[in-house]
Amino acid sequence: MNFRPRQRDEVGLDLTSLIDVVFLLLLFFMLTTTFVEATRLKVDLPEAGQGAAAERKDEPWVIEIDAAGHYALNGEVVEADQLAARLRAVPGRSEDTQVLIRADGRATHQAVVRALDAARAAGLVHVGLATEPAPPAR
């Protein structure tokens, strides 16, 4: 008879595969995340005391102009000379396609006029200017 005590095998939990899966999930979420706000221009709209909200049938195409005169079409930065061509290539464009210009209050008048010219050159006639309501007078 063998009365020697048996040596017990050490019980351990192998976490290697769990760590691999966690890193793969982390990598997946990092690569599939979109950063929409990072591509938009910072625009401080001017205030207007008068005006009314426009009636919209569908979402308008938005031209943003920041204080430095940089342009973005629906959040995608474009050069000034490419703006008319990009507006001509708007998918689903019709005679009722609307364009909204969101110009910073410190943007030059020339930058706004250039955006209006680009919309007109693209054949878009329903153009609006975005403003913020003026604070109520005390």
C-alpha cells in the first residue's frame, strides 16, 4: 500500500483567451466609431430680431462657413472653388432642393456671397440663412 500523500495539482484559471477577446472588442469599437462632431466647423450664428422658421419638406443641404472663411457641405469640409460642383452633384436634387447657409457672425460678407453664388451656379434657388433669435429686450 502506498500511504504517501498525493500531490495536488495547482488549480489556476487561464485568462489569456479572455484578454484576447477583450482587446479584439476594444479594437473593433475603436475602429467602427465615427466622430461626426470632429469634422464640423465651429460656427457662432448671428442674431436676428425678426424672421420666421422656414417650412421644410425635407432636410436641406447645409453650407457652413466659419469665421476664417472655411466651407463645409453637410459637415464635410470643401474648398470654395469646389462648392458649386459639389452642390451640382447633390443626390436626389430637384427644383425644390433647399440649401441652408450657416455662416459665423464674424465671417466676411464675401464668404457668404461666394456660397450664395455657388448655390445659384448649381441651379438651387431655395436658399436660406440661419440665425439665432435675439435675446428679449428688458
